[in-house]
Amino acid sequence: MNDGKLKNYGKLIDYIYNNIDKYENTSLILEKLIKNDIIEQPENKSKFFRNLTKIPKIVDNLPQRVTNQVESLEKLGYRNIFNNESNKCLNLKTSSRLVVGLGGGHVLETSLTLHHIFGIPYIPATALKGVVRMVSFWEIAEKMNIRTDKEIEVLQKQLYDSEIAGSEDDDILRHKLLFGTQNFKGVLVFLDAYPHIQNTQEIFDVDVMNPHYFQYYTKEETPGDWENPIPIVFLTVKKGIPFCFNVLFDESRTKEILNKENSFKETKKIKKILNQWLNNFPELTNFVNNLLKSALEEYGLGAKTRVGYGRFE
């Protein structure tokens, strides 16, 4: 790139930062248009984050887009777990700050998962499934009175093992059938969770973490109170933001599994569980609903959950 192009690019970046309220894609600004003075000066970084409050107009249509996606999947043989809820999803508000993707690679040291098209924060389906699966794991461990590290390791191997056999415990079978194993795709499908907000609503909040012993963490020197703390400013989703959670049951594939002979070893008990979900769907709905609420209310999503982040009402 020659000097003239660099100069013009610099003018473009300056114009964008001076008119940042006119641009709707927060993801593009945060990922592609970071100036050097924001990287080098913490006060500029904080000011930059506080200006990222505009919500794109596209979010007004987002609830309908999600509803359309769910309805399309229902036509393909999926069954909505939260079909009796408003907007065909489970609506929960953040009861604390939320930050998903904090540890992702970024020039500003910290990151936040933003949709690359809509430019808004969201919860990836993989993150949601992971925490719900974890809750199911610990509930099974508690029922089986598993305490030692060795016992936990054995249970983990059993739950993630490639084979599903009818001789296993009922709770373990349900877990494998719902969430899958190495060689089996589970019958539960999690969708990305998006905030349900108006385009005039502020969604971001700025927070700070303050490592006191920088030399100790970076150079393994002896920690001491004479070191100067270096505040790290980072972007979060603020408290009180409603998110829409969608979970689907693959009813069509469940029926295919039942119709196949020798799909699993000792299939009698497995078929009984699958038939129970098909014939008594509210039981499955309540089970998944309780897992999801426990995951979101007690465990939390994203980073810093140990200190209260990522909780939902």
C-alpha cells in the first residue's frame, strides 16, 4: 500500500470514529477498524467502548427471523421444546453482566462474541449446549454419589463413549440420546440465542478487571504490593437484557431410529425411552426446561461465571 492510499485510509478511519454513532455494525468496527491510539491508551479504549451503544435497526425484525427459522425446522420434522411459550422460545433476562468470548484473540486483549452480520452480541448454540450438557452430567454424578476424581473420569468416559447400550443406567442413556456421543448425533438441537431488544435500547456495558501483580503473571517474578495495577477495560452485555432461547427435538430422526433394526446394542430399553419422549412430549419438555433454567440461573454462561457473570433471571 503506497503513502497516498495509507493517508486516505487514515482519513476514512478518522471519519468513522468521529461519526461512530452513524454506523450500525458493531462487529465490523470492533474487529476491523481499531486505531493504534485505542490500543496504546487505556482511556481511549474506555471511551471507544462507551461509544459502541447504538443497536442496528435489523434487531427490530430479529424476533420474527428467529420465529421463521423455528417454523422452517418444524416443517422438517423438528419439534419445539418451548412451543407453549411466547414467541416460540424461552425468554430470560440477564441478571448480571454477560460476556461470551472474552478470551478470544483480539488486539484489545479482550473480546466479545458479536454476530458478523447483525453486529450484536449473541450466545452461540455450542456454548448453550455445553453448559446444559454439563448440568446434566453433574446431576447424574450426584444421583450416583460420585465424588472422587477417578469416579468422575470414569463417568465422563462412559457418557462420551461412542457406544450406546441398553444395559446402561436410564439417566446415562437419556443423556447420551439427548446430547450425543462421539459417533451418535443427539436428538436435541440448540439454536443460537439472540437478544430481544428495540433499536433505541442500549445493550452494552463497560467493565474493568485490575490485575495487581503484572510482573508475577508475565515474568514469574515475586509478587509485591509495590507494583502498579494495570486496569483492563472490556465490553459486556449489561444486566436486564432479554434473550430468546430455542431448543428443538428431532422427532423425525427419532422415529427413523425406532424403525431401524439393530441400531443399538440391546435396544429394548432404548426404544422404550424414545417412545416415551414421542408419546409423552411434555415430560421431555419439562426435563429440558429444568436443565436449561438450572444452567442459566445457577451456573451461568460465558466467561467469569465464578464471580457472578452470565446469570439469567
